[in-house]
Amino acid sequence: MLLASPLMGQAVTQLEYFFDADPGFGNGTSISVTEVDGEVNYEGSIMTSSLSRGLHTLFIRAKNSDDEWGLTIKKLILVDQGEAREIEALEYFFDEDPGHGSGTAIPITASAQIDKEAMLSTEGLSVGLHTVFIRAKFTDGSWGMPIKKLILIDQSDPVLVSNIISAEYFFNTDPGFAAATPISVDAAADIETTFTIPSTNLPIGDQILFVRVMNADSVWGMYSSEVFSLSEVASLTFESSDTLEYFQDSPELLIAGDIGISSSTDISADSAIIKISNGFLEEDSLFIDDPGSLDIDSVESGIKISGNASLEDYQDAIRTAYYINNSEVSEKADTLKEFSITVYSGAFASESVVKYVEVLDHIMTSNEGELGLPKEFSLRQNYPNPFNPSTNIEFALPEQAVVSLKVYNLLGREISTLVSGKLNAGIHKIEFNASGLSTGLYFYRIQAGSFMQTKKMMLIK
């Protein structure tokens, strides 16, 4: 065995080691030492021939020039004298050790390595958490250390796995099985589908969407849920005569030819109602047969402006793409301020810099407004539950508050702090990852001002 252990402090004059039981200071096996710059390093062999096979503890300590002994350091070692051994028996037991050879046997064929699949009987175990232990016996009569795993006994009636044949959804209140809005699905053991759910008849504010499925045995599963919010959208109304102006400045800077673009084009107000965005994308391209046309489209990120223009001599083309900031509407309105963009391009054959300014008027956008706020504090049940390894925890705050959200084990020991600080009013969702925890029951507790609530969740690995 090799040992390298630095010992700091006063001058070290002696090292000694012993196994398992302390023979007293100075009565261990002495080691010759040499001190260099106040540090002692020892590398050598320590005899273990007198030790029995198995686990032992090696202790080592030092004495300084004042005849003072330091603290003893220790290390666990395994003595194996190299003789070939085979595993000749396996046994298992639950919770309490009945003693070597008194567990339930698992039939095996003796071998140096065992890879075994077996059904372990849980008959007689109560509902709840239990620990199963498995250990091996070697051909020399010795037993190995048991390995263990936490299991959950649930004696509820099992549901046979069969194909999912139907699905349905509802909002907020359960109308009863088969009474919700159906979702078209193809029968399968696992289903992944995309569908559109209209929300036009829902009131403004917080909503909960529920989805559940039924299998071929007419058994309905637990529903999945998702919280979302609806808000009012500011509307913009324009007369049909309103225009989007598009013109160029300093046309004399153009080298390769004149660009013809119409000064204005009528816009359909209905086609330009879009979501709030940080920018509008504009694209214009030359070398088009029909100069002077502009098209307005409704796109998710803003109003897309496609400008078509051409060079009279058809010698070259220019293509630019850039973003401009939009104006967010805070209330219903029928006018918006103008925006000005300056673009520099060197795409002409002469490499001259071309500058032209385009002004956009009546840029239409939408506003989500202020979401409806929760009316009271609440802590919702985590989902999914049971879970492995992650779950979501949601809570509602009717007002700004200092929030503490923590997770505890069955003994009341704090496991994790998920939230600690001031949060705004609204519905908040936190993900809890328990990949480093064992199977079992855990609690999560929220405190926001004088409000406090605790719920439980089950981790099953």
C-alpha cells in the first residue's frame, strides 16, 4: 500500500500507524520520516499480510519535537488476498435485517459476476415506502455488503394499459366525463397531436385549460392543466383613404440610375392588426419589372413592408433588410406618430454610398393591456404529481409581496429554497428539479406577507 500524507506544523520527529484498534501513543508501527520545508511526505509500503480479508481502518499520526502527538487521520481499506471467489448465493429482505442466510433466496448459478433479473415478492408489506436490501454470499462463506433501494407499495387496483381512443378539453369547470369538447385523435398507446382551441367566448382574466384522454377500456385518465391569461387588445380604426408614405430623399446621390417608387399606397386597416413586437421588418428589392408598388401584410412580428422598385438601366440591383422600432399602443387610438429610417447602402456598381430616407405613417400595432390580477393569495398543487425528476409549482399573488417558497423532507429538514425575494402581483410558475433526491414524500411551503400554506408532493424514481 502507498501512502502520501502531508503533515504541517512544528518539526515532525516520528510517524506511526496501526489498524482498527489504537494500541496507545508510541505503540504503533513506526515510520522513518524526513522533513522538508516544514512538510513531511511519506511514500512507502504498509504491510497488510496479518489482516483478515475484508474492510479495515488504517490510522496514522505524527509526533512533533515537543513530544506532542497530533490528531490521528484514518482511511478505510479493503484487504483482498487475490484468491478467486465466486458468488454462490443471493438473498433479499425488506426494512429489517433478519441475519445472514435468513433472507429470501434468489436462485442463481455460482459465478464471479451475476447479472440477474428476478421478481421480488412484496406480499405482506403495508402500503407506503419500504427499503429492499439485496446481498451476496461468496464461495469462501463470507457475505458482501447489502445494496438497498427505496420502493413504494401501492395496492390500488391496476389499470390495464390499452390504446387511447378519445380526448377532450374544457376550461375552468369540469362538465363531467365525455361532456367536454372532443379532440380528434387516432387510437394509439401514446398520442402526440396539435390542435387549435378557440378562446373567443372566454372572459378577460386568468383561465385554466384542462385536457384528458380515455382508453379502449372506457377508463378516463387524470387531466393535464395549463394556466393562461386573456387580455383586451387595443383596436385601431383608419379610413380607407389613409396611406403609408414611402419616398426617397436626395435622389441625386444615386449613381446607377433613378429609382421609381410611388409616393403613397392605400392600406387595408384590417390586414395590419398585429401583436406587440420590438421591431418591424422591411425588405425592398430592385430589378423588378413593376416599380412603384407596395404591399402590406399582417405577420406575427409586425407589419411586413415589401417595396418593389427598379433601375432604369437594369445594370445592378440593391437589396436591404433592417428593423425599426414600433409604437406600442397603451389605449385605443386611431392615429400613431411617424417614424423615420435612414439607410446607407453601397450595392451600386460604382460603390458609391446611397442615402435615402423612408417615412412610415399610421403604423398599426396592438396592445395586450394589463392582465387581470388574482383576487387572493393561493398555492396550487404541483403538476405532474407524482413526478420524476421535475415538477411545476404555481402560486398567485393579488399584490406585490416578499415571497418565500421552500421544499422540506418528511423530517422537516429544508431541502431547497425556490423563491426568496419580492415578486409582483400575478400568477407565478416555478420548476423544482429533484434529480438529486431520493424517492419519497416532500412538502413545499409558501409564505407571502401573512399568507402561509403548505402542500405535499411525491417523488417516485
